Amino acid sequence: MSAVYIISDDILSPIGVTTAENFGQLKNGVSGVKQHHNKAIADQPFYAALFNNSSFIGDDKYTVFEQLLIASINEALQKTSLNVADKKTALIISSTKGNISLLETETASTALKKRIAMPTSAKLVSDYFGFVNQPIVVSNACISGIMAIITGMRLIRSGQYENVVVAGADLISKFILSGFQSFQAISPNPCKPFDINRDGITLGEGAATVILSARQNNTRDIKVMGGAVSNDANHISAPSRTGEELSMAIKKTLAEANVESDAVNFISAHGTATVYNDEMEAKAITLAGLQNVPINSLKGYYGHTLGAAGLIESIISIQSLKENIIIPTLGFDELGVSTPINVCKELHLGDYKNCLKTASGFGGCNAAVLFSKQ
Amino acid sequence: MASEKYITSGCTISNNTVYKNGEIIFESRGTDVQSFLLSVYKHFEINYSRFYKMDNLCKLGWLASEILLKDDFKTVNYKPEEIGLILSNANSSLDTDQKYLASVRDIPSPSLFVYTLPNLVTGEICIRNNFKGEDAFFVFESFNAEFIERYVSNLLDNNNLQACICGWVELLESEYKAALFLVEKVKKENAVTFTAANMNNLFEDKSKSPEVYIAGVGVITATGNNVAECLASFEKEEAGIGEITMMNTVHRNELPVAEVKLTNKKLVEMTGLPKDISRTTLLSLVAAREALDDAAIPGLSSLRTGFVSANTVGGMDRSEAFFIDFIADNSKGKLRNVFDHECGSVTEAVADQLGITDYMTTISTACSSSANAIFYGARLIKNNVLDVVVAGGAEALTKFTLNGFNTLMILDKEFCKPFDENRRGLNLGEGAGYVVLVSEKVAKTLNDPLYCKLSGYNNSNDAYHQTASSPDGTGSYLAMTRALEKSGLHPSDIDYINLHGTGTPNNDSAEGTAVKRVFDPHYPPMSSTKSFTGHTLGASGGIEAVFSVLAIRHGIVYPNLRFETKMNELPFAPETRFLKDQKIKNVMSNSFGFGGNCTSLIFSEI
């Protein structure tokens, strides 16, 4: 199968406006998670990683959600000479809730529903840059970001496109926070992935972009080697009890990438810090024979950024491969899952070639993708 | 790597109807989404308690998958991880998002929140069938068959999957549509090749709104007591306008009107109705009966039939008779004269005579009343509430309307001159006009050819003034353009416009401006048949719909009588000749009323 290169990327998060800035913050242990007293979002104080500003390109024709996407894509494009108006270039947008906050603040109308519909945002963003192909929107719960990378990889491998810009974003509003709270899924403190005392997720905001290409741009470009998606077929909101289905997606990914399990140098897990998710992931990692591989979760820095999470965490993984540094799991102290896995507590230095990124989400979906250094 | 792939099963659910492989397998009467989905669940005798927990989007997609897979799909032919789902829609989970947000004001509902993600549909289908392969949810403005075809083909060619359910599951409030396709590598009976075109065929056929046909017409006006007489008057260019002969009013010999040339006595003889009944009811029955006889629908009594009739002042003529005695002495006056005063009474009396009991209703929206009745009737058929609707309206001349319009100073003391630079106002008229609307199913059972179909309609408000039209003709412009949009036609497709054309300076100026905005620079022939019939108010939309339908049937354009001078402000003039042997495929009929109520109907050749 033809190679797919990541020729550019960007993370726009509360702790940095470029990939380099973000990675620098993570190396220094800086987290975006803070306590917020924002009555518009919740009556009680809550922990989350939120943006301080609400304008990113200074054009209120675009919603905050769209501005985030535009700002991030713009940053990623600046590092390449990509022609977005080429008919061989596509745009994929990943989000779980897009412009949903408008439903909280605006009066209900047909026009508002049209404005909230994700194809509307995708079209605005697409037109901003002048993409010529109809944008593709992926909305697949918390695996959206990885799903979007896999979709982009496939569109290039099938020969339909030569370049795919994959961008994702989500914002936290009352809608999302109240929903996770109603599930008793929000931790009263910053989240503690895989820890014995973990008690729920911390939410976060962010946007990220990767640009995939059939052609290598730079010898340092990381390759997307393979990816797979599976479904638990078990429960709409609770993860699999066995982890078998996520392990299936991991095995399929490794097979497609033609990489043996012992060649995987580290894993960037979903690690939401809910009791059940982390337990399921640990089981799946073990079932896939990866229990000794260093593993981290970045939710302690970014919170759970939903539709952007898969992208942000993939980009950090890519940067980790480039810089040979594994970022520790902030919030993790003592292992609290039933199968022993190798959770990174400290910053690791080494020679890393292959990284596995995984995610799981509501609806029982799981995804895995493998990134490799050339 | 590429192997043959087939759509081995297809299921579409829309418009209260379930289709499997292009055939209707279940239809329900008009109902809300929730009840419809439950009726599907019950009809197919599915027993799955999770169904009751799902949100409407999941119910819809899940039901479609159940019907898609029932009969000949064997799960055992595949491993769980070999079967996947690639679904899409336009509005994600917005239907449930709105419901969840409503709950947040009280107590946020976790059972609603969980469904605020569109891929829960794929999750529910996976849980039910133990499908563990790849599932993805994409959001597109409309069904993107090309993308789905490529994406699913790729998954099957690369052996990521061996079978895949793909398609569209959309639900937002009362609008919904599911179209699912089962794609496999093995050819089965009735399978079609997996292509975007084949998906679109299965998708489109069932997504297009059902057609509504015109199977019969009936009319009575000052120019004739039936369709044939009215047509003859057009050809002879004989207007029905003249001196007042029947109404006892001080305006006799002063204001011309267009009276139906039959006395109440004569109409009572013709219809068999009681002698004290309103003239509006009499006129209504004459035209409605002619229309229903003309349609000659076999087995009418077994069909769901409705009567949607319009008028503006009900039995006002009888109330006026009552008041002559009552005002002189308020212990006097025959109460049976006010019995039919309200508008609905006319509809009820006529429905009784026609034997229509399934559905009847009255629309009263001033001069657009009966045009609205016609498209409301069409919607009752499109939504599978009724099979046949007699729709239109009736209006008798009354002192109430004559005096009322006179005080508004919009009556012409001469014969009216619609769209003429020197027009002065309108002449009131009376009459009734009805069309018989039938569903596609009923259309197939008819022995006589159909007249045409109602291809477009729209009602928009001018939002300007109670009794005057806006200078730009905003409401008329919106009604015309949106009716065109509904019909899928361009302005250049319209072969004749039956104008509202009352002859008042204000209406013709506003309507003309709107026509210019829509049609410039290519104007089809147009005319106001009010130059023959006068303005029959609540009946005019029905009467002019009948004339529009007849224009298509006979290839004719009606003259605009007494037109002399083109309006300065407009670049076009109405047609003044009776044109025969024309190719008339699409006719637009305009009806605009007080309150800014503007309606355009479009009739199209089949």
C-alpha cells in the first residue's frame, strides 16, 4: 500500500498556539487544566482546560468553533506549499458537537438549525481557504479525530486524493459539561488517568490539524502506517467488559502497518480517567500483547477535547517520535487497573520508531492508528 | 483487489412509508414521527425492549436496519468483525440535542445526553446484531452516494469488511428519512450492483415528495354555469359583468358586478338543497359536484376522501335577510337565516351532499383562501392522510362585501381593466371553483386521463399592510419564487400566468413589480380572468385554478379584456387575445389577499 506522510501539523490549545509551543509546555509539565468559575457553563466551580479568549481570527462572520478550525488549518498550511485549490486536495473536519453552543444562546429557528449543522461550518471553513472538493465531516464520538486521520489515509491510499487536510475542534459549553455531569463522569479534581484514585474525566477545548500527503515533504515526516476501527456491540455508553474489540482494532492496525507488537515503542492511550474506560483499555492493551510497552495519556494536560482529542494526541505522539521523548502521564501516581500495564510517570528519552494511538467512544466505537518514523 | 459488490437489500423509510427493495411494505396514516415509528415496530412484530429507550434518530435507523436484514440475511455467514456500518446525515443528532438542552433547564437527563451523538445509531445496530466491524458516521449536507460508494468499496476491497450496511439516517423534528443499503460480495436474487447511481435510484425514488394529480374540475361563474359554458365565454370574449339584478342594494345601476346568471330558486332546483340555504352553499355544491362527477373515481366510497373548501363571509347573504327584520324589531327575524352564518357551515352542508365524511375543513384567508385550500388538500394527500380531496372555494355576492369594498374605494364604477395604466379598481363577482386532487395510487385506477399535477405551491406573507400590497410586491415575489423552487421549475418554464390582477391600482402595481422581479426579461403570456368573472374573493383561487388546469388541457391562453394602455412602470403587457393551439406545460396561478396573504400555485403537464 502506498505510503501516507504527515507533512504538517498544528495544535491550538489553551497552552499553546503551535505544535512546538504545545510540545514545549508538555516537556515542562505545564497543564491547561484549571479550576473555572463560569456561571454560563456551570453553577459550581469545575476543572477544565479552556481557552481564555473567544476570538482567533478576528472575524465574527465565523463562530468560535469555525475560527479555531481556520486558525489551526492556517498555521498548518503555512508550513507547507500545499495548493488547497487542487482537485486532488480534500478537507476533513472532525467534531462531536461543532456549533452546538449556539443552541444555548440563540433563539431557535430554521436558520439557526442550518447554522448549527456541521456541513455549514465545514463549507465556511472550506471556502475560507478555497478548497474545491466538498468537505467531509466525521462525527464519531470520541474517536472522531483518529477516525478522520484513518479516513484521510484511506482516501490517499485509494488514489482519490493526494493531499488531505484533517482538522478537528470542540468547545466546552453548558451543553457538554452538564451532560457529562449528569452521567457522574466528571472528576471533581484534575483527572488522573490509569491511577488507582481516578474518578472521572476533565473536559478541555482545543483544535488541531494534520496534513496528510502521498508525497514526502521532508525526511523527518512521520508516516501513517495503518489504522482500524471496531465496535464493542455491547453498550451505548459503557465500554466493553473485556477490551476484546479495542484489541481487535489494535491487532488489525498492526497487521495493516506490518509492524510486530514488540516493535511498538510507545502507546498514546485514550486514558479518560473514568474507572471503566481505563480498565477496558488496560485489558485491550494486554490482549494485544502490549502490556510492557510504555503508555501515556495526555488528558491531564488537555482534558478530554472530544472531537479534537484524537488529533491533538496524535500530533504530540508524532512530535514524540521526532524528538525521541515520551511525555509522562500527568495525574498518574499509582497503577489502578487490574492488568499491569507500563504507564509512563516520568519523561522518557530513547530511540523511538513506532507509536500506537488509540481511542474509544460512546456508541461502543474503538479506533487505533500507527505512526512510524522513516 | 477490487471485487464485485452488490446491494443485496435496501430499505427506505420516509413519508409514513416503509419500502424494501423499492416496494412499499408498510404505510401508515398521517401521524407524528414518534407514533409512526412505533407503528412500524409493532407492524413488523419486533420484540426488543431497548427500542423504547432509543431516541427518534436511533429508532428510525435501527428499524430500517431490522427491515433491511430481515428475511434472508444470515449473520452466521460472517464473523462479527467482518460486518460494519457507514452511515451519514445532515443534522447530526440535533433533534435530541434540542430535547437534551430543554432538560438542562430542569434536571439534565443522562438518558437524553447519551443520544446527543449521531453514531449512537450505528452503536444500537451493532449491539442488536453483534456487529463488531468498522463503524463510522459522516455528516454531509445531502446524501453523498459517491463518497459512500468509494468509502465502502475501499473497505470491502481491502477486506477490512466483508459486508457493510451503509446509507443515510436523518431525523429532525417532523422531518425524517432513512435509506439503508446492505452491501455484500455475493450476488443474491434481486441484487443490484453496488454503485452510487443505484443507491441514488433507491434513495431518490422514495425521497421525492409524492405527486398530487388533478383528476376533475368544476366551476360556476358569471360567464357560465359549468366548465363548458365558461370555456365558451372565453372564446367569445364575453365578460359576465353587468348591472346588479339579484341583490337588493342602493348600489344598483351604480356599481357593476359579475353575477352568476341563476336565481337562488333555480339553484335550489338544480341542487336539491333547502330553499333558505345560503347562495354560497348553492354555488359551492354546483361546482364541487361537477368536479367530482368529472373525476369519476372508481370505488370512491372506499377511499379516504376530504373536502377542503374556502369562503370569506359564509352565509352572509342569509344573515343580511335576517337583519332587515331584526333591526326593525329585535324580536323579529327568522333564525334559520343565520344558521349558516359561519364559514364552516357552507363546507359542512356541501360535504354532506357529496357524501364526504372522512375529512372536511374550511379555509378563510381573504382572497387567497381557495388557493390555500388547494395546496392544503395536496399536502393532506402527500402526507398520506387522504387519497382524494375536493378542494377550492365558493363566494356569493353580498351587501356586506359590496359595501365594504366600496368604503375602501377600490371598486371600479365601469368594467374593470386589470393591468391597464388607467385602471381604477375591481368589480366584485361570485361563483365557485373546485379541483379534485388524487394521490398517485388513485391516479392509476382512473379510466379518464388526468388533467395535470400540482407541481408547486407556496404561501408567503407580504408583512406590509392589512389591505395594501407592498410597493416591491415582497409577498407575491416570495410566493412565486418559492412555488417555482418547490416545483423544481425555472421562470422560463412557465407558459402562462393567471394573474391575481384585480384591477386596483395597488394590486396590479405590486403584482406587476413582483412578476418583473421573477421573470424579467422573458415574460410568458399572462392575463387576469377577473376581467371576465369579476373578483370572486374566496372563490377566486379555486375558479382560477380550474382555468389554469383547463389552459394546460386545451392549450389555451385567456385574454385580458379591456386592456388598452401598458402600465408605465412595467416593461410588459398582458395577453389580450384568446390563443388556441398553444403548448402550455406549466401554469402559474396567483392569488393574493388582505392581511398580506400571498399564494402561488403551479400546475404542470404530466
